[in-house]
Amino acid sequence: MKTVRIEWQPRLDRFEAQGGHPGQVLAINAPHVGPATGFSASELLLAGAGACSAWDVIEILRKQRQRVTGVEVSVEGDQAEAPPWAYEYVRLHFTVTGHGLDASRVRKAVELSERRYCAVIATIRGVAEVSCLVDVHEADAAGPPVADDGPTATDEAALSDATA
């Protein structure tokens, strides 16, 4: 079970969230009050979807020995106009950079994450329509070195599915 503790910071008119790792604190802006002091709660949902899916994609591509040097995800969400302002559409735009990447494998990794592995997307899919767009770019020769961390803890089925 995962647990997050949320505490109101009255002097700052915001909340602070602490997850399962001691010392890691995240500021959450109070909605529609004063200047922004952190993410809004609904922005955190979008950030969670992007980060969760991006990690899936990185792990799947590492298992395939794809030489990924960068992953950027832009997440847009359209909310309903009436309370509770639920997201109706969520779009994730992946930009994956690397050396000699197989674009079809990158697209398949994103698809696997969206449809099968990302817990956040699976949670919001019941309420919002989710779509993904993928761009693949060749990294500069002078770019950062590519880490080869070997197999990761992600389900081994992801590799066999992605390579099929």
C-alpha cells in the first residue's frame, strides 16, 4: 500500500505532501488563491501520468537495448466546465531522443505503457479519454553518454510483447 501525507501550511496558504521517502516534500498550490506556490492538485495528476508512463517507456526500451538519451513528455488535459471539473481528455506527447532508435519499438513501448502498465493512466482512463503522440529524434553525436543499466524490475512480459 502506498501512503502520502498532506499537511496544510497556513502561513504559505498551500499544502505540502510527503510520500513514502522521508525528507521528500512537494508543494501543492491552494486552488485559485493568491500566487502559485507549487503545482495545483489537478496538475499533479497530469504530471503523475507523464512521469509514470515515461518510466515505463524508458524501462521497456532499456530492455530492448535501445540507446535512449532523453525522454520528454508534455501532458495536456481538458477539464469539464462544471464541478468537479473532471478531466475529459488527456493527451501525452512523448519526445524520445537516442542513438539509432527503432521508431516502431519506441511507439510500441508508449502503447504498452498507455494500455497496460501505467497505473495513473489506467486510473484516469475510466473518466477521461487518453491519447498519446510520439516523436523520435536522433541524438547529437556530442550528447551525453548512454547508460546501459541492464534489465530493470519492470515486468519481463513488456520486453517480449514489445519485441513481438
